[in-house]
Amino acid sequence: MSHSAQPEADARVPRISRRTFTTTAATAGMAAAVGLAPAVARAATEPELRAGAGEVSITPPEVSELFLVGPNKMATGVNDPLFARTLVLEYGSTRVAIVTTDLLVVHMHYNDELVAAASRATGIPAEHVVINTQHTHSAPIPRLVAAAQERPESWRDTEYSKWLPEQIAASAKAAVDDLQPAQLRAGRETTQIGMNRRYMTRTHVTMTPNPHGAIVPWVDTLGAYAKSDGKRIAVLFSYAAHPVIIHGTSTLVSGDFPGLAIKRLRHRFSGGTGELDGVFMFAQGCGGNINGHPLRGGIDACSVVGGELAWAVSRTQLADLPSGPVRVASTELELPFQDPPSVAECQKWVDKFPESLPHREVLEIAKRGRVGTLRYPIRAISMGDELCIVTLAHEPFCEYQLFAVEKSPFKHTLVFGYVHGVEQYIATRSAYELGLRGGYEASPHGHALQSKHRLALRPEVEEMIHESTVGVMKQLTG
Ligand SMILES: [Zn+2]
């Protein structure tokens, strides 16, 4: 589907969808632990913030039909189930839905189908629905159309892809049905369970843990609690790292460290009984150049790391957020690709690797002499004056998250990557400028060649994304 509310003309100008209301009185800025309820006073005439959450399994009945990228094999069973989870927030007549999914990635057109399904089921406009794929490598990629040309067995995922939109819609619908007056609370806690994975040798970048490289060394948490009795509605937490701790060590389906962190949180907050209020959900941050550590550590290591993340979430001191309007600002960039090598150069590669579809396609692009652009939606969602969630498409490097947080005018800023569809890494200017030495994520011969578009992006995408990230946040502050 297309975002019909977002006209195509002048796509680089940030647009805003906003409804304004009288700002509500701020509540006392008290801090409390994740499980407790705040005391809040609110003027009776003002709209009331409401929140609801829903959780639906997206583990198919026949997991043997799923192809897992981590082990590069078909799944043989389930270690822990996969979920779609939704948090809906409402203020006056404005609603937004934040959906998190235990999936590796979804391409942009398929993301649009999932958004449309959630929108149809809830009446929430498509531009107010954001879907984060957690990038779990022990979970499927629905609708692997491009890759299916090279790996016919992945066509089997098509059945899963037909089933999934209804599950996403059911999770969003459950969240709307759960809407109730709520108090939001947010906080950040230091933790490190990921490691920068780009290590520069004397000649080029390799995928090796780099303790000196950039990371986002914290977990952000947003909690929603019922006004009536203080019960937990949802706890949404976010960290930036590839869920690759199980990766190739198992052919069992798993949510990797996010899934196992949620399992641990559920256990902790239910006192071991499994009976629990509310939904715990995880959103992937800008983890494009970060791996969960240790890479390929196995299920037991993953359980320990999930426990560490769960511990960081449960010790987070959450501050009450003043109630206020829910606002959404959107923009969509067209990011430029680098030019392909010359036709003669591409022909050399095709002669060397005649079976390689990516090389044949790059030759075709070189012959056409015309390279397209990559759609890049950016959105910012604010709730009241203190909280903002920035959503970035594709697989952004963690530097984009650090930048957004540094420039944000909001007290609490969460930044999710892997939203609006994922087809490409979004590296930094300095990484792209390394050219063929730029490693898996940034070199034209790395992931870019294997991706749907076959080409790496130009270095100036960094400034384009920076400018628009600041732009959408600024619009929310009026
Ligand atoms: Zn990745």
C-alpha cells in the first residue's frame, strides 16, 4: 500500500500530522521502580491519555517451513516462541500504534502490507502505525522474494507471509480493546550486552568485536500503567544490537536475547507463577554495526545475556511523564545510491562469476546508466512534552541513534531502527568513504551487493538523515 496521506511532491520537506489540545497539568516528577504505580492528579476537563497493549504469537504451526538466516537452514523446532506485540497510545482523538515483531527483517512493500492490516483492524491511520522488526537471526524473513531467485526453498516462507498480516492485525486490535486511562513513565539504564563489530585492520574493516568502536551503552524503557489500580499495561524496552547470540549454533526458532530477556522479565514480575499483568515488548535500536555479544555463543549464553538485559530493565528508575497530546511528524527521503562500476568492470566480474545473480544485476544497472534511490521514511512520535520516539528505516549504524539523542529537544528520546522496512545498511559517511575497504555493511562488495538494490549508498546520506531527524523532532515541539 502507499502512504496516501503523504503526498509524493517535495518528499524531502518534513510533514506533520498533528492535533493540538490544551496541554495537561504536569504531574510530579517522582521516580519509581518498573513494577510500581504512580499517584497522578489531572484536571477533569482535559483529554486523558489512554494506553493498551496486545500480544499475539507469530510462531507458525509448522516451523519446519521456515528458513532461518542464522544457521542458514530450515527450522527444526522451537526454543522460545515468536510474538507480535503492540502498544497503542491515545490522547483525545489521536492514536498511535507501536508494533514490535520477532522477525529478522521485512522489505518495505511487505512492511506497508503489515501496516495496512493493522490500520484496517484498528482504524488507526497508517502513518500512525510503526512496526519494528527486532532483527532476530533465529526468526524468519517473511516474503523473501529477491532471495528466492537464488534459494528456491525460501519460497516456502510465502505461506507464512500470507498468515502474518492477520496476526499483526490481531495484536494491534487487542491493544485497542485494552485501552484504558494510563500513566506513562520513562527511564534509561546503563548496560552493555553488545559490541561494535567493525574492526579496522591495516587494510580494511573486518567483522570482529571492536571494544573501541561506538555503541549505545544503555537500555531505554517506557512503561504504561493503569490509572485505576496501577497495574502494568506494557513495558517497552529498547537496546541496539543484532540478536545473533544463537545465530548458527541452533536450528531452533528463538527470539534470541530480546525474547529471552522478556521470558526472564515475565518470570521475575510474576514471582515465577507465569501469571502477569501487561505486555513486555522489545524494540531494536540502531544496531546496524553492533552485535549482541558473544556472537554465536549458543542458547545458554543467550539466556545469560537476556537475563542481563532484563536485570537492567528491572533496575531502571522510571520517572512519571506529564500527560499531553500524542503527535506524529513524518518525512520521507530518497537516499542516493553510489554509481556502479563501469560496464567493462562489471563484465569482468560476470565473466569471473557467471552464476552470480548479484553481479549480473549490477552489470544490468551499469548498462542502464541510471541508478535509483532508496526510500527512507523518518518519523517522530511525541507524547506530551517530555517523550519522543524517533523511528528510522533500514539498518542504521548506532551513530544515528547517538546523534538523535544528542540533538533531541525532549527529555526522553528513544530511537528505533528497523522500522518502515529493512533492505539496506545505513552506514556513516566515514564508513562509505572507505570504499571497498569499508567492510560488510558499507563496502559496495559487501551486504550491498547481496541486497535487493545491489548498490551501496552515497556518503552524503549521513547529513541528509541527520537534517531530517532534527527536522521531525523540531516540528513536534512546535
Ligand atoms: Zn543486520
